[in-house]
Amino acid sequence: MKNNNLFPSILFCLFSSFLFPFISSTTPSWPPMNSSHAVSTAAPPPPPLQLHILDQHVVMDNGIIKVNLSNPKGMVNGIEYEGIENLLSLDNDEDNRGYWDIVWNLKGSSGTKGIFDRLEATDFKVIVENEEQIELSFSRTYNNNSSTGGNLIPLNIDKRFVMLRNSSGFYTYAIYEHLKEWPAFNLDNTRIAFKPRKDKFHYMAVADKRQRLMPLPDDRKPPRGQALAYPEAVLLVDPIEPDFKGEVDDKYQYGCESKDSRVHGWISTDPPIGFWQIAPTEEFRSGGPLKQFLTSHVGPTTLTVFHSTHYAGEDMVIKFGDNEPWKKVYGPIFIHLNSLPEGEDPLRLWQNAKQQMMAEVQSWPYSFIASEDFPKSDQRGTVSGKILIRERYVSDESVPASGAYVGLALPGELGSWQNESKGYQFWTRADQNGSFSLNNVRSGNYSLYGWVPNFIGNYQYSAFIVVTPGSDIKVGELVFEPPRDGPTLWEIGIPDRTAAEFYIPDPNPKYINKLYVNHSDRFRQYGLWERYAELYPDEDLVYTVGLSDYRKDWFFSQVTRKIGDNKYAGTTWKIKFQLDSPDTNGTYRLRLALATAHGAELQVRLNDAQALPPLFTTGLIGKDNTVARHGIHGLYRLYTVDIPGGELVVGNNTILLTQASSNSPFVGIMYDYIRLERPLTSKM
């Protein structure tokens, strides 16, 4: 059962405002907690590291924590800290407490589900052992000729664990390698998972505004929990802690964009202990800074996901061909533990975890990693420049692209960085003058990509960027010209690659997560897709340019309409606008920027809902599954539809947007931004 002594105060803080002020990276005002890289000059020197190698276990001990790993599998069986013999789940088997895993499939397989492998190693080796550092290797070598080769992913796996002197935590990273002569295969997902004790860790923190007391895993199981439309979402009908009754629990409600997922984890109130995963960079993750990943969720479970198909679908599956060599280092990740004296506010552990995250970020790339596959700072390069933006037919001048996202990823097509998965990516944001600097870039051949908030489209530098150790590449001034062929006639939304600015309804009172009531992330509630038919029972959405307000009148997702038991229909949204004098000889252009799509087909018609064929169709697009997973964006897509001026009429015109697919409640589209441009020759 839970210890409830501190629950009233925490619940008050949580449910009265949901807010938690963001702190700076300055020294905190509270007394120091157990934390790595913090040494008092008055304190005795920390004890040297100790390594104990047993028949079936290996123990790293620095006097602050002890980490017990299985030998030779390389699973984290136990973490001893602050007098608690094991912070990891005692209910789970030893191989199911702290582990790396992978989901993969054979060449030619479709979909995003495959073979689960917990990456059990077969060989153990000490890489570094001295008074200051221990680094251990647990590896598995693929044997293409073995009788079991077909049952194992064709990769060499080397899992590393590092402990430093006087560090309140440990590091882990892994090296995956595919040799040229090995079989082709697909890689769907890979991550590291830890499962702390459910009798200790009840409070979860993902971000300043996304933290709360959490249900127990027992609450999700029948009869205490009732599964909803998919297994991850459960209605808590009889939870052990009555305050959770009537809430929905779903791990996808706690997903996070890569750029914002630097630290998350769990807090125990008795005793006050924090268990955190810290990712000091996103360079080794797939899909760029906007890619969304799972973080922590009921279990308690805490994850660092390096690659997944969530919010992207099969486009994110890494497909290795025949004769394709590949090697990638995932991590290091820092597992950070901290503590407070009894009676102190446990929420201060979160503040300390953020301070530790800042220290890890500033220490990147780490100097102590032993593998030659992990380049140190002096083995990396820098790329800098200035990005300007010039929007044709709006201004003849180029202005600084303030706040632009600029990044390096493997060479590819325009915008291909968002589903790139095999290489490393390096991103930053330009300052108010458009200046940017990408530091600590691994050697390699890259394309330079970018996009600018409040403008549609993607930027790509015309030349490859070749980074070598110690190089300092200056690309000078770059000019991004967003897609535009004429002045704006009208527009809907904000081009920010999300649907967050549109109308997001209150959830059905039966399906509430209290964290997201009166919260900026109100889209994270379960069942919002059902609200569309309730708000538009008789007729689909109609938006009148000049009268409607997209913040109130444009539903955030164009979903299907339920018309019977397990039967759904597509929907048609109308945009009405007036023209006094159409340019009958010119071509108007409709820009459709989509924030996400799932199993959808978007058809565009003008003034005639029955017109065949439609003026434009995307065909079947998207497997992002963003609607079901409480997201506000997936993969960004941009379409341009030519509208002949001769088909427009004087007075009232209507653009009809039909989402024609209808095989589930989760099929749909989220728009980012819509704009109709006049022909250049038209009178303003």
C-alpha cells in the first residue's frame, strides 16, 4: 500500500494549479543533495570504486550506489542506494528490471510490430577499472553461420555501463553494428527501460507542468481497471487509491518531443528519493527534435527511447538492405539518483534533477567514455552561419530567420530529416539575428536542413556539409524562400507544424486525466475524437472566412463520424469565402500544411461536393496514429493545390475538404495551416 503521510500536501500542490516554476541553471538555494559532480572541499575524499565479479553477477560500487548486473547477460538486476537494498522492482524477474531491448523484423515485413529481443549478452569484459572509473562491456556477437542465427537480430551488440567516483548514478550506452555480409532486416524500436519499485515510487515527473501522483499497476488490471478502445488506455473503476477513481491512464499521455525530453522519472516520498533518466543530447535519436517518444508511465516504468515508430508509423522503420554495413552508438544516458532528509519537500528532488541535467548537457560530449566509436570533443567539428528568410510577393527584403530550427542529418530529400533513422542528427535554434552554431558534430557527410516557425515549408542547403575532426565550417548567409506564388487571399491557423492553435474540446467527463484539466496540453485527454460527432451531430464543420475564428470554430482533428456499431463515415469540411472579381485567367494556389495523418485520404473539391474526380487527392497517407495517442502532430506534410481562376465565381465560393477513409475512429487528419494565394496578376 502507499504511504499517505505526504500525499495531501503533494495533491494540493498538484491539483490546485498543475504548475511548477522552471528554475535557472544557477546554484540552488537549498542544501546540496546527493548528486554527481558535487564535492565539498570540507568533506573527506570519496572512497575509490570497487568492482566485484561473481559467477552470475557483477557489482559496481562507488560508496554512494551499488549497481548489480547479471553476468554475462548485462541486465541491471539491482540498484542499492541510501540504505535501500534495491530500488528496482522486487516483483519482476531479474531480467525484467533494467534492460536494453529491441523490436525487429525480417526483410520485407510490413507494419511496425515484430520480434522482441531483450538483448541478452553472452560475453562480459572489463574495459576500464581504476579508482576513478569503471566501464563494463556485455556483448553478443552475431554468427551468420550458426543454427540459431535466424532467430537473432543480425547485429553485434555491445552494452556498456560506466560508473564514476563520487557520482550519484551511472551511465549506459550501446554500440549496434551490422556487417556488410549479414542478412537484411528491419529495426522498429530500441530503448532502455527501468522499472522502479511500485511500493516506493508513486510520483512521476516528465516536465514542470506534467507531473503528478500516479496509479499503481494493479489499478490497470481487471476488475480494478477497464480496458478502453485499445489496451494502453484503461479506465480506473476501482483503484486502490480512491482519488484515482474515474480517471483514464494511458502511457501515451506522457509522451514528449525529443528536444524537450532531457530528464524525467519518479519520486519516492518515504524515504525522499528520486530516480531519473537524463539524456544530455538528442543526437543519437531518430527523427529530429520534434520526434515524439514515450517517457515514464505507470509501472512504475521509465524509458529512454532511441528509435521508435510512434507518431510516424512505418515511415520510421529502419530498413537495412543486403550488403549494407552500419554502426551506431546509442547514448550514453545517465541514470541519476538523488535524496533528501526526511521532512523535506520531495518535489525539490525534481528541481535538483533538472540541475543535474544541465550539468550533463554542459559536459557533453563526455570525455570519459572508453569506446573508440564515441568521439570526444576534439574529434568533432562545428558548423555555423546565418539564416535569412525572404517570402516572395510579401517583401523583397531578406530578414533574419529568428528562432529558425537548423540541423544536420544524413543527406536526403527536402524535409527527409523527420523520418531519418540510421545516422546522427544535430540541431539548434537560430538567435534573433538568424545566427546559428552546431557544435560537437560527429565526422561525416550531412545535409543542412531547417524550417522557420510561422512559415511553411522546409529549407535545405544546396551543398553537402563534410565534417572532419576539428573542422570549423562557416556556411555564411543562407536564404530560405518559403513556398509562395502570390499574395494571401485568406489563411487559417498558424504554420507551427502542430494543430495546437485550433479548437480542442473538453473531454467527456467519463474519461478524465486530472493532470490535463485546465492545462495547456488539453489535447492529451482520452476520447477527444468522439467529441467531434457530439459537437457536429447533423452537419460537418463549416468555416466562413472573415466571420469564423479558427481558435473556436476549427476542430483540431478531421476525424471520422460513427454511424453505427463499428461503422464510421468520412467527413467533409467546408471553407466558405467571397470573391468580388475572380481572376479567371490566373491560377490560385491552395497550400495545405498537415500536422499529421493516419490512414487518411484528403480530397479537395471546389463548389461541388459531388465532383468526380476531385480537384486534388493525397491518396492514402499516414500511419502516424496521432489521434489515438493524444498527440498534436506527427509527420509534417505540405501540399499545393492549383485552382483554376475560371472555376471560381463572383460572390460565394466553397472549398470542400473531404477525408474519405472511414475504417476506424482513429483515421483522420490534423491541419497545421491552410492558405489560399491569389494569382500574382490579381488586383489586391
